[in-house]
Amino acid sequence: MISRADQEASLNSLESTYRKLSNAYESMEGKGANTTLVKKRRDAIKAGIDSLRSDWYGTGFSYERDVIATSQQTLEDILPSIHKQLVKCKVGSPQLTLNERRLTALNLAIESLKNRLG
């Protein structure tokens, strides 16, 4: 069972990531840059947030099976970059804490989405 504090920390981490991706998407779109990857990641993070909220707080979750599967895979594809960042972080640094929380949150979201696929 995941403590309420860990649930909140995970949701906060994912929501922060979602905001950053949303801002990047808007900025890139305004410049005419290719936004495909940023949009895909942003949408996957949103699905992960909604899935965890549904699991933990009983809120609604109405995503199609193919969107759930795509979101799960997209989140899994982010993990290697987080692991690379963790290796570069100094022990006790804020960046290490941020990336550890992000890794935990992503793993919880991936697990939640996997459970929805059966």
C-alpha cells in the first residue's frame, strides 16, 4: 500500500512534469517546431495522472484501451533518460530528489496503466 504522502508526492511530480511539457508544447508550437514527441509525452503523463487519481481517489477514468497502451509505452520510453540523469546527480542534491520522485511516479503510473490493460 502506498502512503498518502507518497501518493501526493507522486501526483505532484507528474503534475509538474505535465506543466513543463504543456509549456514546452505551447512554446514549440508558437515557433513552428515539431511538437509530436512533446505532445505524446504530455498526453501520456496526463493519462498516468488520471489513472493514479482513479486508483487512489476513485475519480473517473475513461480512456480507450489503445490510448492506455500507447501511454504506458510512452512512459516506459521515458525511463532510460531518467536513469541517465540519476547517474549524473550528486548525492543529496535537489536534482537527485526530483529525479527519484519522478522515477517513482512514472513507475506507479506505468503499473496503474498496465493493470487497466489486464
